[in-house]
Amino acid sequence: GAGVSQSPRYKVTKRGQDVALRCDPISGHVSLYWYRQALGQGPEFLTYFNYEAQQDKSGLPNDRFSAERPEGSISTLTIQRTEQRDSAMYRCASSLTGLETQYFGPGTRLLVL
Amino acid sequence: DQQVKQNSPSLSVQEGRISILNCDYTNSMFDYFLWYKKYPAEGPTFLISISSIKDKNEDGRFTVFLNKSAKHLSLHIVPSQPGDSAVYFCAASAASNYQLIWGAGTKLIIKP
């Protein structure tokens, strides 16, 4: 079956622009996670959804970052007024429930110039 | 402050031999540990896990050992195969919390 998909795979943007990153989880998975991964590091938790409810956004670095999952399936991570330090790989994962194995998408590589 | 540490950025092992990847943690509240494997241009994929009530979990060629007193876990791959060449991440969570804390990864290279 289809795994977690993310789009776009690569995004180059200019500083100050807004970007929206999309995650399509595995069908039927209740839980969805967003992570950010810097080069040479492991993923760092950003936020977590159960169905459409954002249960935890403690990892979002500041208020320029937001995420939504309005129908409990596809999720969008939005970064407003991007800065160069936002450049990273953004990874999405989903799991059947909050305590099950997390399955990761291929990630979106964001480069802010 | 890194709560999960993988101190070896890379490891090279001869095909057929044993690969041992190490991971140390500092948070004594962690009670569930996972290993993920990542190929280039792909997301991490789950490999094996262990709960703190056990000290060993085995799945085919992969065995994870947990030493709670030393706050150390290791992944053993026997025998190592070329397809095992990848980056391996150690991750941990506390008290059935969904939040995973990740190490920086170890790049494993299997030499033919």
C-alpha cells in the first residue's frame, strides 16, 4: 500500500516568503507528526495531531510556524516570513495510533535564500 | 543538551561480520527505545524496538540490547550484508509518550 507522501520534495524560497509543506499520511492512520531535521542530526519533534486535533505543538520554534490537519488526514505545515535558519529537511510521519510505530515520508528539503 | 547520543558518526564493517551500533541516553525516564534505518533520499524506516522491561530483543539478524544501569543500548547486525549500509538512528521515548527523542545517527558502511 501507499506510504506517507510529502510535497514538494524540494523547495527553494527567498527570505521573507511564506511556504506550505504538505503531508499525506498512510490511510487510516490517526496520528500525524511533523519533525525538522538539520544536516547531521536526528529528527526534532515539531508538532503532533490525533485526527484533526493538534495535541501538542510544543516543538514549533516560534509563531511563524503553524500546522493544521482540518479533516484528520492531509496536514500542512506553514512557515511564514521564512528566514535562512529555517532551512532544513522537514519530515512527516504517521502512525495507526499515538503509541504505534511511526512511518516516515521522504521529507521536504527547504532552502531559504 | 542531547538526551540521546550516538557518538560514532560512521562505522565500517566487513560483509559477513558483526556490526555493533551504540547509543547512550541521559534521561532515566526513557522506557522505550527504537532503531530506525535510513537510506539516502528516503525517510527513516522502523527496524526494531525494546521496552525497558527487557534487556534484549531479537528479530532475525537484528538484536537490540539494553543496559539500563549504564543507560546504554546497542544494535547488533549478524551477519552484516551490503544492503545494511545506511544511516541508523536511535530514538527514545518516556512513559508511553509519543514524542521520540533522536540521536544524530551512525552511518554504517558494509564493505564487500
